[in-house]
Amino acid sequence: METASPRRADPNRKQNIIDACLRVIARRGVAGTSCRVVAAEAQVPLGSITYYFDGIQDLLHQSFDQFARQSVLAFAARMKTATNAEEACEAIATSIERDVLNNPADLNINLEFYTLAARDSSFRDISDRWMSAVQKTMNRFFDAQTSVLLDAMIEGLTLHRALGGEPKSPKAIRDGIHRIAFQR
């Protein structure tokens, strides 16, 4: 009689599920995201979702939280190279052009997150941490009010691009940043 081989645990399964959830959100939106769809995308049994997450809300929350944390880390890495306000403006522009507006999947995830957080206050802890971290990073070079306005510009450009707006030229982006940063 054959004995069943022991099941190998996948130490990355939870992370794979979160990554799959973000891919589904990027393609189908939050409305098209379900535990079943994410399990299929991650190629895991449906029970794996319920093992790691307390339902779809928890899965969405952890997925958006990871996305926000990665976005903050990418922004902080760009800003770390700056040594003065002028270099900070350039780092912000580069972040907008290369990190924020350059990836259609991330744009869709951003838009879905904005919509969800606007409708469901249980996701606002993520947006609060995200905005606070980005603004705190900019506060090395700018006062708090200027950091809020620069953050709003970044978010506004993200929304415009996600909604199909024409890409802004690098010059227009830099001019806008300088107008806010240096009140020109």
C-alpha cells in the first residue's frame, strides 16, 4: 500500500495570494475581485484564501496596504538622493514620471484604491499612512503646507492619467512642482 507523500508547505503562499489579488484588481477592479477569482489567479485552493485572510475585505486591505507601503518605499528611495529643495523637485518629477504614471496596472490599482477608500472608511488607515509618509519624506525640504500641496499634485496627476488624460510633458510636471515648491 502506498503512503501519501507529505504536502509541502509553500512559505510564500500568502504573499503569492496578495500579489495575485493586486493583479486581479488591476485587471478587473475591486468589483470583479473575489476570493474565488484570486485563488484561481494565485493557483491555490480556495481554502488557502480563508486560511490566510478573514474574507475578501481582509484580503483587499492587506493587498492595498502592501501596495501603499511599496509605493512609499519607492518614493522615499527617489527622495533619498536629494540634498536640497531643487534636487527634491527633480526627484518628485522623476517619481511621477517613472513610478506613478509609467505603469498602467499600478494606475488602475491606485484608482481602485481611491474609490474604495472614499466609499469605505475602513481603508482610510492605509491612505492616511500613505499620505503621511509621503509628506513626511518631502518635509525634509519643504514646509508642511507645501508638502501637502505637492502630494495633492502627485495624486491629481495620478487620477488624471488613470482616467485617460493626456500625459503631461516632463516640462509641465516640473513647472507645476516648482510653482508649488517655490510659489512661482
